[in-house]
Amino acid sequence: MGRRRFSHLHTELSVAVGTLVPRWALWLHLEERGFPPERLTRDGVLAYQQRELDGFLAAQRLSLSPRVARRLARALARFDPARPTPEEVMERLAGARAAGRRA
């Protein structure tokens, strides 16, 4: 579930800053700061966002306005890794549709 939470953080952060955030750099920064990406919890991802994210973004020459940072925090807090994301649902539908055409 932690990896799903990391993927969600990466996606939401990329949307929030308006550009693709380097995934591997984010992974390493989380690890270096004591937030193992493969075991991220809701509280962990929120703590990282509050305490460490600005440093990561500054190193990437990116930033978030306070308003966008609050919106990001809400999106991260609401994420339930047990439920499929809209992207995963669409992938599954497209895969089923493609399999139906091959049959």
C-alpha cells in the first residue's frame, strides 16, 4: 500500500507544480528524510509534505503557493490506497475492451 501512496504523491505533486516531478529524486529524498516510500502511511506522507517537501521542491527549482499546498494536503489525506484510482479503472476498462476485440 505504501508504494501506491508514493505513486499518488508523485502524481498529485506533479499536477500541483504543473510539471513532471522526477520520480526517482522524490523517492530518494523521501528515503533520506526517514520516510520509506515503500511503507508510506497517510500520516507519513502528510508529515513529509509539511516538513520536507519545500526543500525537495527548492532543489528541483519548483515551488507551491500556500493555496496549492493546502489543496495537495487535502488530496493526499483523502487518498485510500485500498480503492483503485480513476486511472487504474480506465486501464482495466481499456484492457478488457482490447481483450474483447482480440477474441
